[in-house]
Amino acid sequence: MGSEVKQVQSTNDSSIVSKCSMVGLGYFQDDFLKCFVTKQSRRAPLINRGYYVRAKAVDHCLKQFLLLTKDHPVRQILSLGAGFDSLYFRLKACGLLEKTVVIEIDFPAVVHRKRALIRANQELAALVGSVDSAESGLLQLEGTDYKLLAVDLNDLQMLDLGLTKANFNPTVPTLVLSEVVITYLTNERSSALIKWAADSLSSAVFVIYEQICPDDPFGLVMRQHFRQLNSTLHAVAQYPDAKAQWKRFAELGWEDCTCIDMNEFYFGLIPEEERRRTDFLEPFDEYEEWHLKCSHYFILSASKGEMVHYPLLKLPADFALKIPVTFNNKTIVVSPIRTDLVFLGLKRYGHRSSAVVPHIVITTGGYGESECAGQHSRLKDIHCMANFGDRWISATVQAKQAENIWGERMFHSMTMLSDQRCIVIGGRSSPLCAFQEVLCCEFNNLTSSDPSSIEISAEAVDCSGKKPSPRWRHSAAEVIYKDRKYLFVYGGRSSSEMVLTDCHFLDLDNFTWVQIPVEGPYPEGRHSHTATCWNDSIIVACGLGKGTMPLGCIYQIQPTDSGFRWQKFQCHPAIVPRYSHTAHVIDDKLLLVGGVWIHSDPVPGVTVIDLKTGESQNYQLSVANMKWPLMLHNHSSVLLEEEKQLLITGGGGNCFSFGTHLNVLPALLNIADIL
């Protein structure tokens, strides 16, 4: 047996443990998965969520098929590469398999193990009914309405023979299920299998769950992960999106096809009440990777014959997630910084970076690679990078008196004030532990050519007045009101609130939280948004709203005689909703940099909004100079106004089960041509 075949088979073991973890935490009900797991293990929240939406999508298609064909005298479910899936036992115990025969197919080695587990478990054996099994041959287990076949799906002649032995009826309504299976076959073999099903079955629906979007940064990390496992994803390169998948099935004999990504399934076919329920099953704060994972997997339903009239993936008539997006013909060239030194300390995400003076950038917090290269943890060091000439150098610097106050914080705000002080607010160490302290940092020796000699003093400030609740993923910006300087703090999330709606003002002269009236149409709560100064007002852009839906609205908060007033800012055309981006204002233009969106397929580059006219334009990034997948979420950016460049520091995240991906070096975006 080839090493790739063995590795593909081993994905079954990993998958079933992840499914069992998800079930154990209450995401999905399945009392039988544990029967197929020798040792249970709790997975990370992101993986639990990923397997939850996968289970819901497949379960939705199965139950729709059984409901829509309930008047037929007999139905069939043909599960390809079934592994240790428990769908037969779960559906049978719920009384849903009346007049239905389930046939599962997998490699002989997997089937032999599954047969042994079923025979050794009284509850499983009882559900199968009268069990007749052979020690060899294609039909390994045969019950009243359950058949277990040991067949390599590469061999269609053997598949036909096995199905004949199982008394498979090609004329009755049949659901063919491939849950991350046929993508492991070569495209020639998987296409032959899809065509075989179309040619052989009179009335059928083919349901597939697997990967798409292989060429964006997340997709590149995903493909590299499977290559390293020696489990190459063959289909994703040739059929990279829903349109290509639809065309493939049409050309191979299927009459109708619906293909939606998992964000569309999650928001379109999982009720809001159910989504809210799962939000509170365990602490979670990896929204970017969750949405990216969902945008890189799809559920497809292709049908023929009578099954064309029974759509399994029918989205509500008033639901439309995808928004067309037009990009300007110009692109923004991205290049890694030029450095002669080993550049440590900025492979991180959830951090914050700001320019102290035009050529010196300070970075704090986040999660990433410590000075012991390769070890990932929350970081409490302060990193400095400086541009002298055409080269960047970096160093870790120590903050005086900061050892006990800084903490290992992520998703805090760090606002550089006009007087070169820096104010740090909030952040978290974990989704259960948020910071409330206000830190004030000051900098000395900024003219040195050695960034490690820069002096930073930091102290926790005891602010008077009514303090904001502890939070992270909020925004903070300096604003002047009636000749006094304030720090405006808005939104975010907390350990108990998914989104916060409040705003606060910190008097920067005496560090007092003050109450300033705010009028107008209040924006909905959000986090992972941006707040940027423009003239005497602040522009709040996008973010992640209630129910984890990205927002595309922009608000302006303006000073009035009696306080401030919210005013919605109109863009034309309307911008695509996004979050986890960064923002800058230059020449009366608002730049939204990167982030995550789920309403469009190309990854976001830079959106430029003219703050005087409201005109918006989208620009894609040219990354030919980059030697690694550049992820523009969970990053920070610094405007280098004189050079007309944006300096990107850090970025990336824990990419589902594919491992942590962090941008290797800071990068420069040349924005001169778009201003």
C-alpha cells in the first residue's frame, strides 16, 4: 500500500476524534461517534466550530433528502469513503431511515476495523439487525438496511461488483455522499467516479463537502498543509471555486447543481437561535480564521432525474450573502522590507504597531514567535524597528517599570498622541481574562541609530471617573474638543458581551474619564473595527457586528456645541463589509487595509474612500515580490506619509487545523499611485 494511500486513510482517525470533541462539547448531537474512538481528545475551539458546520451541512442534506423522498417505497444513501462515520447509527436511532438502505464504502483496511468495532458493540450490532459478515471479500458486513463494502474508489469495475453483491438498486432515489473524499483521488479518477454515478443512477443527488479557493493566502497554507501530510488535494487546483465545480458536474452528466461556501450555509441555513447557542458553548475569539475556513470549504448538491425537483440546498429567497465587487485596474505592489539582519520579533498577530517618529515604529503585545524561534506564545516584549537609509533594523527594548504592568495582552489599542506619548488600553490574555488598565508610555533617545538604545518608560495610570468595562478588539483615537485633548474609546467585546456599543472619553490632561453627550443615530455594536482621525472628527469603519456578521457601514462622530454627534457616512458604491482591517487617512482619503470579508471571493486589498465626495474604489495587491503567503488580517499598519507607503507588521493566525501561519517579515505597500 502506497504511503499516500496510508496517509489518506489516517485522515479518518484524526477527523473522527475532532468530530467526537465537537459532539462532546454540545455543538452537535451524536451518541454513536464515541463508539469509534479509542481515545477522546478535546480540540481547539476553532476546530470544534469547523467540524460543527461540516456536520450541520452534511446532516442538512441527508435530512432534506429523507424528507423530500419520504413517499418513495425505498431510498438509498451511498457513502463514499465513509470511514468511521456514524450517520447510519445516528439516523437509524432517530427513526429516520424507514425505507432506506445505507451502503458505506472505504478502503479494505478501514472497513475491516469498522466491522470489528460494530460487531464488538452490542448497541451498534443491534441497530444493524441481523448481521451477516464475511472475513474477506467486498461485502464485509450486511444487515437489514446497512451494507459495508471494502472497495478502492479508484476501481470502478470493483465498485460495480461490490454494489451488485449489496443488492444496490440504481433506479431508486439515491444520495451519493463524498465528505472530503474524492478530492484525494486524481482528477481523472474523481471525474470518472462522478460520471459513473451520473450514468449509472436514474434519480440521484451527489453531495460533496470539500475545499475551494486554493490560491489566496489562506488557501496556499491549506494546500501546503495537505501536501506535507502526503494527502494532496487534487480537485481544488482545477476546480477552485463554486462556478468551476458547477461546470464540472454539468459536463459530467448532472442536470442541476447548487454549490455554496460554508459562510453562506452558516448564515443562510442555520437558524439565528442555533447560531447564538453555539456562540456560548466555549470561549472563542478566532473569528478571522473561522470565517476564512468557512470561505474555503463548500457544500455541493448536484442532481439528476426526479431528484432535480428536490433541491437540498435551497437558501431563503431574501438571503443573498455575496456582493459583486469591482477592482480598479491599478494594483498596489507589495514588497518585503529590506534588511541585512536576522529580523526577529514581528512574527505575531493581534498586536499593535505605531510610529513614534516617522522612522521609528514600536510594536507591543500579540501572539506569535518568541525570541526562542519556533515557540509560539502570547508576547509581552516591546519591539522597535527603525529605518535608517534604505534598510530596516529591529530590536527588542525594555520598558522601565513595566515588568509587572504590561502583561501578555492581545487585541489592545495603542494610540500615539500628538505629544509623542502613547496610550495603551485594554486587550486580553485569554477570552476569559481582559485588561482594564490604562498604560502611558513615553520615549527617549529617539535619535539613536541603534533601536535597542531607545528608552521607554511605561506606567499604569490611575484614572478617575467612571471606567469603561474591560474590553478588547475595540478602537481608540485622539480627538480635540473645546481645546482639550481626549481619547475616544469605542466598541470592542468582553468576556460576557459579544459586541459592545458604548463609547467613552478620557481627558488626556488629567486622565479622567468624563461624560460627554453623544447624539444621533448610534451605530450597532461592533468589534475589530477602526477609528481614525479626520480634521476635527473621527471616522469609524466597518467591524464585526452582532451574530458575527461583518459590517460595511461607516460613521463619523463630529463635535457639536453640546458634545458629539454620530452621522452615517454614505459611500458610493457601497463598500464590501469587512473587519480585522487597519485604516489611515491621508489627503482627505480613508484607506481601509486588508481585513476579512465573507461577502466577496477575492481577498480584500485596499479600499480608498474620498471623505469629501464619498466615492470608493477597491485595489488588489500585487504580491509577486512576496515569498510567503501574505495575510492581511490580525496585522498592524503604519502610514509612512512622506514615502507614500504603508508598513505592514505581523499578521496571520491559527489557520484552522492547518497550523499557525505568521507573516515572516514586515512588508511595504506602495500607495503613491492610488492617492
